[in-house]
Amino acid sequence: MSVSSDIVATYRGPGAVMRRRLGDGAREDRALAYLMGGCVLMFVARWPVLARESHLQGTDLQMELGGTLLGVVFILPLILYGLAFVGQLVMRALGRPVGAYPARLALFWALLASTPLALLHGLTGGFVGPGAARDIVGVLWFAAFLWFWVSALRAAAEERPA
């Protein structure tokens, strides 16, 4: 299936999508593509908020975009690699060991699959601004991300550790 079809399918059954993705074999290039695609979409999701803040505060939008680009596209992937390792350790501590590649794939896919809600969160923050609507969308986005990640880790634990 295509990535966009699998993102939609993840909202219905994240475990099944993860099992299918793991069935493709250990493809580190694919996992990295999911991570970088998710980070780039997270960067794009910040644009409306940054444009709003830049307009209201009279700051330089290009400087804000540059800082966000550095943080989200270059630094966040390094943090996520560490978080995937922590997820692997937690699963091992729970008695459900997961290999390194499945742990990374679970986190990176959860990030990529939750980006539609991240884009909605950015639009809400850009057009509506701070408030209850933005907070509700943010909570939905974070809940979906956690659901996808935990479900993917559970599906990966059913497979043999790599």
C-alpha cells in the first residue's frame, strides 16, 4: 500500500499497519524516510502559527522559520532516535522485548501517521490563535500519536525481536 493509504488505515487499526510494515523486512532507509517526512510535515505545520506570531509581534518571519527548521528537521530526529531507544528499553522492562529496528519504525511511523492532526493543530493555531480550540486539537493529536506508538510497539512485540 502507499504511504498515504497506510496513514488513513492507521487511524482504523495501527497494529495491522505496523505488522504489514514490519513484513516488508528491515529497511532502515524507509524508516529514515518516515522520520524525515514526519519532521518536514511538522515543520510545515508550524508555518501558520509562526506567520501569525510574526505578524502580531512584528518580528522577522524568516528568522522564526529558520530556527524552527533547525529545531524540527535537524535536531528533533536525533531526539526521536533516543526516544525510540527508550521505548525499546521500556518494552524490554515490561517483558515484551522489541528489536531496535521495530522500535524505531514504531515511533517514526506514529509520528508520520499523526501529522494530519499536527497540520490541523498548526492551522488552528494560525487562524484561531491560542485558546480552547487549539488546545483540544493538540490533545487529540498527542493522543493519536501515543495510540499509534503504543499499538505499533505492541504489534512489534508480537513479532520476533530483530
